Amino acid sequence: MAQLFSNLLANAITHGEQGLPIKVKARATKDSFKLSVANGGAKITDDKMPTLFMPFERRDDRPSREGLGLGLFIASEIAKGHDGTLKVQSDHVETVFTFKMPNT
């Protein structure tokens, strides 16, 4: 879980617009756990969405950034390993990654 959170936070720092806040929310109920990480900045383009959680995929909007393109892939694999989901919503205001898993 710590690695999933770390990867989502690193992604928000890397791809979010400097000077805009990163918002983290967590909520546990008797049925589920939900964690979201949101950052302001440019919308993730529709053509990038289908491959966002694939290994070695990098957004080309910041070619000078380092990294292998594994952070979101690893986060999605961790989510699956906990019988959970990792989803993204992105518009011109913010991008939100949301992890949800059942409480067992």
C-alpha cells in the first residue's frame, strides 16, 4: 500500500502543474478502503488513457523527465493484488487517481 501511495504521489508531483496543490483523500468504511490523489494541470489526452497503466509508457508532454514509466503500472498491479481497482479521471482542471479495495 505504501508503494502504491508513493507512486501516485510521485506521479502527481511529476505531472502536476507547479504551484498547484496535490490533494490526498483516504476513506475507510466497513466495506471498502478508498484512496485518491489529485493534482492540477493539463488533461491527460484521450489517446494516452488506454496505455496509462502499461509498463514503460511515459507521457511525452515532459520529455526531459526521468523515469522508466513503471510507476502507474506498479500501482495498478498492487491494486489488483489487493482485489482492488485503480482508475483515473482527468479534465482541464485536475487529474485524479483513485484506488479502491474491499475490506475483507
